[in-house]
Amino acid sequence: MEGFLHQVFAGLSTGGIYASVALALVMIYHATHHLNFAQGEIAMFSTFIAWALMQAGWPYWAAFFATVAASFVLGLLIQRLLLRSFEDAPVLTNVIVFIGLLVIFNSVAGWIFDYTIKPFPSPFPTDAWYVTKYFSGHEIGSVGVTLCVLALLYSFFRFTPMGLAMRGAAQNPDSARLVGIRVSWMLGIGWGLAAAIGSVAGMMVAPVVFLDPNMMSGILLYGFASALLGGIDNPWGAVVGGFIVGVLENLMGAYVIGTELKLAVALLLIVGVLTIKPSGLFGRVVVTRV
């Protein structure tokens, strides 16, 4: 029983990281109705920025918040300078652009920082008062960071004028333009927020998987599964989906299929959700008159 509980609690920890990636994916989908295949690579590149700042002598939390801010600017610039030209392009064009971004960020990270695996520090001490035999300091800390990000996002979209404008631009761009909302800029800010959230996920997962240009490839797949399971248009659902996927992955890996095939859990979830309930557990079913 103790081993089972440990797998569940460890799954909640990794699920918090999957939830952050899923939240970033939902942000982009909510604004553009496209899935950003480069989300993991952008998060990886942001984590390398944090690593470089810490190597230069910055304290962890100073590097953390500076990286979040730099990632926001990076996401904003990607949308304004590159993706703005493809806002009305076909879906396949956007998919090709996202795959191109994935390859570019992966190659540039390897060129600048090389492909050597690097350790990345955790800000949470191993002997803190909240550490238990089921939860390590980093596991509890990463879940807490994810919940804080979700609370900040909820407050932003619920109570700030810019957050309300972004919601309006995502739900009905034409009506938003009629009331003076600059829809294209709202998309840019959405990309910036998604990149910032992704950077948090990267910095939380790097102490576990170590830092290298390919570290987010599997994490992105779990993020996709989490977003689809919870509902690709529902931020809260994506977070719940992340925790479910994290626990399910650990239990399946420990007791059913083994650790070598754990990635297959994400693939099975993606196929199963798209086949049985495409809107996810908490997503909206959209009916269109034709």
C-alpha cells in the first residue's frame, strides 16, 4: 500500500508539470484554434536561458522571474514578427510553421548550449518541513507552483480589463474588433503568456529529467494528452487532465506495462479521447449549423 501511495503522489508531482504544458497549449488553442507543436521546444529554450543566468551568478528566483519575463517577450515577438502573417492561413500552413519553429529552437539550443546533458538545480530543499516519505521537496514545490500559475491566470482573465479583452478576442474576433479591441495584439499577448507558462514547466521539470535540447519531447506528448483529456478549450480541465495523466502514467508504468512503455500511455490516451470523447472531460461540445 505504501508503494501504491508513493506512485500516486509522485504522479501528482509530474502531473503538475504536465498541467503547466497543457495550460500553455490551451492558451494558444483558445486564441488561434491551432495546436502549437513548438511549445515544448520554446519551454526548453527558456530553461536554457535560466541556466545561463544562474551560471552567470544570478540567484535562482531572480533567474526564474527574469526567464519568465524574457519568455513572455519571446512569445510575443514570435507572434508579431512571424505568425502574424499566417493568422488567416490554412491549418496545414500553421502546422508546418509550428514544426519549423520546433526544429529551429531545438537546433539553435544545441548550437548555443551544445547537446551535453546538464544538471539543473531545484529551488526546494530536500529537508524542508513539508517533506514527507511520499513527497519530496521538489515534488511538493512543483505542484504548488502550478497551482499558483493557475490562480494568477484565473485572476488575470476574470478581473483585469486586458484579460477580459483577450477572452472576447478569442471567442468572437469580429465583435471584439467592433468595440475597439486590437485582436492581433491580443493574440500576441496570448502567445507571450503561453511561452511564460511553458518556461515555468521547463524549469520545474529540468531538475528531474536534466537539461538538454531534447528534454521536452516526451513532456510535450503528455501535455497534449492532458489538454485533450481535460478539454482543449478549458484551462481548468487541462490542469485536472495533467494531474490525471501524471497519476495514470505512474501507476501503469509501475504495475501494468513497465517503465519502458510509459510513453505509450500518453499515445493511448490521445487516441482514446479523440475516438470516444473529442471534447474531453470538461470541454464544450460545439455544434455548428451547416
